[in-house]
Amino acid sequence: MTVYVDMDMVLVQYYEHFQCFAKMLDERIDLEKIPEVPISMSTVGFIKPFVGELDALQLKRDIYHSFSFWKTMPFKENAEEVFKWLYEHFDVYIATSAFVAESEECIIGKYRWIEEKLPYFDKGKLIYCQYKSNLKGGYIIDDVNWLLKDFGGAVITFDYPYNRHIDTEYRVKDWLEIKEFFEERL
């Protein structure tokens, strides 16, 4: 059975990592005043109150063009172990967007992250695509389920406040729930 796994916000702590990088680059950002979980998908939205819109846009560009930002993203809690378990039991692909960032650093950085953090992963199963509805079969685990309208399999939505208004076949809150879900399908 094929399982597609999204990277940002599913496999890795994108939101939290972006906050830390923003704080490193601009001391005006107060991490204590940023919501613990993202209520919106906008990375500019949560830093704009601290630095203004123009500086927030520039900060986003600086982060997206930072090779080290993409290469150093930490795993979501339990993701490393459960992803490896999934990989050992299913036909697993990583399907991740690299084009929203509009930077080659994103593409190369994600590739290097996979090389370093998932040395067993076959890089031929890394798919860069924003519109994942073109993928077919099995399951996809993603947080942006409105881009999956015509996906040719079952959608498992990684739960966040910004996607709760969307109906979905399956919804999980963490990687332990993902493991539980797939253990039932062995």
C-alpha cells in the first residue's frame, strides 16, 4: 500500500522552526506572544505585528533563501520513529512542496535534510509538488487538504486550527495516531 507523507507541518516542525529563525534574524519578534499552534498558514501573518508588513515579507524571503533553515528543521514529536516504521511496512513517499518558497535553497535543503535525517530513505521516492491531487492511490498524510480535492486515495489530515473547517475522511493529531491508524491496516 502506498503512503505519501507531507514534510512541512507534518513530518517536521516547520512553524516552530520558522519562528526561531525569525527571532534569530530580528530581535523585535517576541516568541512568547506567538500562538503555540498556527491558526493560519501565513508565516508573514504571525511576524507582521512585531516588524510591520514590509519587514515581515523581507524576513520571510531571507528565511526561505537560507539553506540552513530547510536543512535543520526538527522532526515533529514521534515522527522520526513512526516514519521509519511506516517505511518498513508500506511503500512510503515524501510528497512536499518546494515551490511556495520560490528558492532553490528549499529544494536542495529538503533533499539534504532527507539525506541526513533519513539515510535509509530512497531519494527516488521524494516528490516535489504543491498540487498533490495528481498523486494516485493509497493514503496521503497532509495538513493542506484543500489541495487534495482530487487525490486518488484516502486523505489523512494532520489536524491544525487552520484546517478544521474542512471535511476530511480521516484526521490525526500526532504521529502516534498515525501509527495506530496504519497498524490497523497491516
